[in-house]
Amino acid sequence: MPTEVSTVPVAPPILVSLTAFGAAEVRRHGQLWFARLCHEAGADGVEVRSELLIDAARELPALAEVVRETGMQVVYSSADGLWAADGALDMTALQQALQAAKTLGAPRLKMAIGGFAAASHVSLTALRDCLQAARIELVIENDQTPSAGTLPALQDFFDVANDQGIFLGMTFDMGNWHWTGECPLQAATALAPQVRYVHCKGVQRQPQRWVAVPLAESSAPWRAVLRTLPAYMPWAIEYPLIGDDLLAVTRNEIDQLRSVAAAMASRVSTPLLQQ
């Protein structure tokens, strides 16, 4: 019989989205090079990006081998929207993304909803069937567009999907809400039950635009957002990692984010029954 209850804090895995190193640099060196750097820097995993692949047929198997060798977690991100502007499910984009994720060995695929609208509701079952056949988890991201990146658009999508018995997790990008004029803390409160993966991104406002920055330089309430989201879901760095010593910069940012995670985990502990 249980005699004692103790608590053991659990912190989320820390991943790096490979866009963090800048599109030009990633295309120059390749995502394989940066995935190895992330592993050496202590990351628990990486997010591979479709828009940064030059030769997917060659790169994805090579990345899959590194993932297997290192034991890193991996997420595949497709830049294509799930639904076209006319509301039709983009089956080609979905199948290509699922195949790429399978080749990579990624159990999780990230996409945005694109042009999801009333006409799209009937195609949700087709989406569910594709995901079940592929055995890959789809996590919906809030992007920087009005159709797929605002709180009303995401709430409508998840409400419709949930009503049909199709539960899809969410990639919560804490920075993107600023591009669509939304409050990230309000969005976190409303969408927390759906969240399965978090993009950590600081923001600053320049005269004509928002820019992504490290969390320590952010003008947004990122700590409050993280506290509002479900504990222990994977966090991915998706802010610029720049410097002469990229390995040191990456290791430092991973360590800082891990320290934040550990501090939060110490407040929310997992009860274990000791026999």
C-alpha cells in the first residue's frame, strides 16, 4: 500500500527550431550541420523546416540518421497551409508533409490551418483518416496571417474539430500573436487545453515592424505566457541565434531556457506514490 507521497519536478525538453540560425546560414551549411551543432550544445531535439531544405531526398534521410544516432527528438515543420484559399483541404501538401515526417522519423508534424473556413468542415474527417493511417501527430501552429494566426480563427478551428471528435494539439508560438495584433497571454489562457508544443520567441517593436529577439530581450510578458501554458510540453527556441561562436551561443540559450523551465517545474511538481 502507498505510504508516502513525494514530488519530483519534471522540466520540458528543450528543442531548437533550425530557422533560429537564419535562412541564409542554414541553406549555406545545411540543416544536418546545424542539427549536429544543436546536439553538441545540449539540445534535446530539433525542428526541421521544409522551407530550408535544398534537396529533401538527400537531406531528410541524413537527418533521420543523426536523430537515430543521437536520440534527439525531432519535429517536422511544413510551411504549407492545410487548407487552400478556397477552403479545400490541400491533400497534396498534407501527404507530402506526412511523407517527409515519416522519412525523417518525426512523430510530430507542425502545420498551419491556412484558409480553413465553413466550407472546410466536411474535410476534417479526411484529415483525421490521413493522420491515423500515417500514425503521425499533427500540431496546429498560429502563424502570422489573419486566416490562421488570430485567436478567433484558431478558436473556431479547434471548436469545430473538437465537436467532430477530432482532437488536434497546437503549436503555440508566443511571438506570432504580435504580428496579428493579438494578446499572447489572452491566447494562452484560451488555447491552453490544445497546446502540445511551444515556440519560445521574444519580440521587440521597431518603427515599422515586429522583430524576433531572445527572450531575455523581449518586451512581451513571456514568463506569464509560459506559466499559463500546460507544464512539461516541449519548448523550442525560435529566436535568432547569432554570434561568432554559434556553439557557445546556442549552448548558453539552451541552458538559460532550461533554467527557466526548471524554476517553473519546481513550483509544479509531479506526485509519485511510493510503495
